[in-house]
Amino acid sequence: MDKFKLETSIQFPFFKMNELVTYSEVKKPSGVAYILLVLINESKDRTAGLSNLLENFGVPKNLQYIFADELEKLISQDILNCDGFYKNEFETYSIGYFRFTEKGKKIFAEESIPTGVNKESKIAVFYNIAKNELSLSIDTDLEPKPLMDCALTPEFVSSFKCNKDVEAFLNLNKGKRGVDIKKEEIITKVETIGEYENWTAKYDCDMEIKGTAVSINFNDDILQKFAETHYNNETFTASVAYKNKFKFKSEYAPHISFNLFDSEKINGLLIPKDIDDVLKQKNKLLFTKGNYNSNSGLVYSDKRSMETLNKYIEFIQVDLHDSIYGYVPGTFDFSSDKFGTITLPLVLKLKIENEQLRSLAKEFLSDKLSYSDENFKTLVRLTDVSKDYELAYLIMNGYMKENCETNLVCLNEMKSSAITNPNILAKHKELTKSNYITYLNNVSESNIETALKITQSVPKYIGISQDDSLKLLFSGGKDFSKKVKTFEILLNSGFSKEAVVLYINPVPELLENREADNKVLLDLLNLDERINSLKSITNIRDYKNYSFEEENLNAQSFKSEYSTAHSLLKNVSFFKASNAQLFAEYEGFMSVFGLINDHINMVEDALKNPKNIKKELIEKKIVSGDYQFVFVNLAAKLEMLLKNKYNLDGKLSDMLSEARRSGIIDKKVISDLHDFRENRNAFVHPEDRTANFTPDDLRRWSDEIFDLEEDKKWVNK
């Protein structure tokens, strides 16, 4: 097992002593006093009279009493010393008679003298018991505070005494922050006010853990020795336990040992406050007993399943890199050579194998084997992490019942979750396909509509073509009696009409009952009606053997019906393969009607622009063999001339007969033009007649018609 180092801090005891300090006020010496002190200190001739020296400095005898008074004060202030002094005998004293006291030497050196006034100051002094040091304050980094809520008891701290000279300490620190006494002022008395106040401050230490052993090390030998001398296991246990960062917010296991866990699986140690950071991390999955939870990733709470793995693990986390760790919050007992058994609140981080996670997931899913949307979502999410696809497939198989319809409804609900995982999706498609095949194989006419609604999106999803689906639907030679309804149901379910008509033919039933809702069936009925209408208009009942009278035809009605029928025939042409005879008849009539329609259009075009019909154009068409164009346009030209020039009306045959009867056109020409008309009818409508003409006949008829326009010999005058 690796060695772990825990960095923390331990409280150490301090005294706070409130001292009442008495000191003498000082001031700069006066000029008289200063002269006296200088003379006494610096005069080399110690036998010289003091009065004479003053006189030499210009002080007359009558003023020397001032110096005598000041000298008396200096002696009384213990600055100067002598065997006896009488100021009235001032003139008798020599310099050597006066001597500096120790105090006087200091005052003279500092150029100050006492004022005779004493003052007091309250000063706090701290005593570091462990280091045996005095200080005016404690470093804030050590988090000093009065003794409370910590491992050290008042009895423990009070068992120590301060053995340092406080007065000497204060004298050394006069003038510093916290000591409002000037350096030159004299401390005369130091007295402690009341009892010592018990304080604590924290010093850093390292706790090195290896297995079940712990060693505690301070980076200061003095602190180390103090701790080893005065502290015990309870001190360290309580000191750590008092810290907020070592307090658990939820459940933990008390008094457990590292020996309960495989050392190879121990990945790290955390302190209790680190649990929050772990739970805040983005993850794929969190398994928990319920005491610790997370807002990140998937969270599954199941105490029973967790305890099957390890009763001490409170939660297991799968991070974004698929690493799996279990976390054991607890108080762990460690042995120390110096202090005995120390109990520390820690969080053990354990490596969890994928097989263990699979086992946990299996246990968790054991009561979620019946299908529900939530259960399946849980299965997918857990499998995303555990990769236990065999278990997932087994559970998904268990969802399936004997009723394929129920299964397909269930599978459809599962789809949105299944698509999030490729492996789950593949199994989902497999189950959908097998149930779909069985379901369609057993569909009957009574439930086909329901079946197709349920399975509408299935073929595309599982990659089955429409043709394959229809093969399944009509397997076993199934026949549906209501073919029109079945056909419409299939089309409404998304099947193409081209595919459906290969399996079911609704046309015979449709034409018999003439009822439908689907547009394509309505189109077929409409086509049938339009063709019947064209038969009536043309009086053609047999497209193979018919006669046709153009002059009796209502051209506009015919063209309208033909145009509609022509479009409808294209729309319903997919029915042809299954209704060959019917469509042969439809196409036969539409071929005849097409020729008629083309002829009508050509005639209408010629009649719209008769002046554009030139003899040269007619000749070109004769040469090219376009005889229909020649007949149609010459007939149009003839009709125009007979109506507009000769004021005739009616059919072409009638107008020619009237021209003969009235004698307005030569009878021979009329007779020849009758022959032209009959050949035109025989050529354009050869159904029951045969044309008999040559190109020269066409040229002759052309000459006769164009000569009518020019009032030539054919016209009777």
C-alpha cells in the first residue's frame, strides 16, 4: 500500500497575561541641572571647588544658590550620590565630592531626568508554553483564540506556569507596538492582573499514514518534543475531530481499519470536506445508499444493492473517463509509536473493477425486470456505463410477451431511449423485426387497419422494403374479400399504389360497386365515365370496327372529355398490369379518340387562319406526303369560301349541293369537289371506307378550290 500524507494543524497552549506596569515619567534636564551634570562628569580636576568653576563660567556668587537648589534635587532623585550635602555650605564642596549613581549614569546618557511623577499602563503579554517564549501578540496565521471548543482542556493548560521574566521582557520592548512606555522611562513595578487567560494557537503538522500506522511530525523540534511529552492519542483524535473540514455531513462508519480493504484497491485518502467536491464533479453515474447524492450525471439510490458489494461503501462514482471508484467515509483507527491509537475521520477511495460494477448493476436491476418506460431508461443508462450488453439483452428479451401486437407497442415506447446506445439499438431492431414479421404473418382482414397503424414506422426503421412488408402481409395465400377497402387502408398507411396493386386488385369490385374514398380509385371511376361519355359523343361502341360522322360531332364537348380522360389514364396506368384486358379496351378507345382529337385540333387551327392556307404550302405537303394536312386545310379553305363568298351555310356536303342547285359553281367542279370530300372522309376516317386518290388528284382539287377564290372558269356568270 502506498504511503499517504495528511496535512493538518494541532492546537498548542498559550497564556495571555494582563500586566499592570508602573513607570516613572522623565523629561529633558533643565539648563542648570545639565551644567551641573556636565561639570561633574567631565571635570578632570576632581579637587577643584564647584563654586569656583561656576564663577569661572560667569556665574556670580550671588546667583549660585540656584545651582545649590538644583544639586539638592539631583541627589534626592538618586541621580547623584555624596556623603552629605548642605546647600548653605555650597562654596566648600569640590567636584570629586559628587558621584553618579547607576541610575544617574543612564539618565545622563539618555539626557533625561525623572519628573517625580509615576504612571501606569495595562499591557497584554502572551506566553508560548510549548516554546517557552514571551510575545506581545500571536501571529494571526496561527489562528489564536481563547481556549474553547478544542482538544485542550483548561485543566491541561493551567497545569503549566510562566517561568519567564516579564519585567525584563517589557524593558526590552519599551517603545515597541503594544508597549506605550518610552525607552527612557523607568519601569518601577510589574504586576499581573487576575488569572492567566488560557489561549490556543495552531501549528502545522504532517500525519503520514501507511497501512494501519500513523506518524505525526512537526517541522519544529521544540514543538515535536512538547507534543511527544505532553500530548496523547486523545489529544490528536479530539483536535482533528473539532475541525469543520473533518466533520461528516452524513453517514459514516465508526472505528474501522484499513485491514478491512484490499490494499491494492486503495487509490487515495480524502478528508470529509472533500466529499462535496467529489459529488460536484461531472460524472456518468453515481450509485449511492441514499446518504450522499449528486446533481451531476445519473444517480441511482439502492442501499440493498450497495451492501451486496461492500457494506462500508457509501457511494460509487463512474467519472467521465469511465474510471470507477467507491468512497468509504468513516473514522479509521491508526497506531502510533509515540501516542498510541489515534482515530481520524477520513474518506477511503477504492478502485472498483468493471465486473463489480456489472454485478452491482445486475443486483440493482433485479427488481426492474418488468417493462416500464422508466425501467428501460434505467437499463439503457446503466448499460452505457457497465457495458453489460448480455444482461441488457436478457432483460429486453424478458420484456417480450406472446402477443406480438403488445410487444410492438412496447418496443415503440422503448425506441426513443434505445437509439441513444448503438448496441441497445441493434437489439431493439432485432426484437422489432422478429415481432413485426410474426405480426404481419398473422394479420387478418378484421385487424389489418389496426396492425398497419401500429407498424406504420417499422419498415423504414428495421430496413424492410414495402414489397417485403406486403409479402409478409399476404403470406400463405391470404385473400381479402373487401379489396377496395383493403387497398385504401394500405395506401393510407403509406404503401405505394404501384406496390399494393401487385398484391390486391380493387378494380373489378370498384367498377361493380362504383364506391371509393381514395383519389386514385376515384380517378379510375372518372376515367371510366369519361370514356363512356366519349363513346356517346362519337357514337363509337367498338374501337376496332366503327364508323364516324365528323360533321355531326360536338367538337368542344369531345375535346373537354378527351382532355380529362387523357390525364386520368396516366394517373391510373399502374392498374394496367393487374387489369390487362380492361386497359387494352381503354387504350384502344383512347387511341381512336386521340386521332379524332388531333383531327379536330388541326381543323380548328386551319379554320382560325384560312388566309394562311396558300397553294404553295399545299404543294409542299403533297410532295412530303402529309395528305391529312392537305385534306384538312383544303376542306377548311373550301368551307370558308362557300360561307363567306357564296353566303352558304351548313355542312360541307349540303353547301356543295346547294351550289350545284343554284348554279353558282360549275356542276363539273361541284361533282369533282364532292369526290374530294368523300376521299377526305375516307382518308381521315378510314374505319369503314377506303380512300382512292393520287397526288395529281390532290393537285387538281387544290387548283379548283383556289380558282374559286379568284373567280375563274368554274364560276357561272
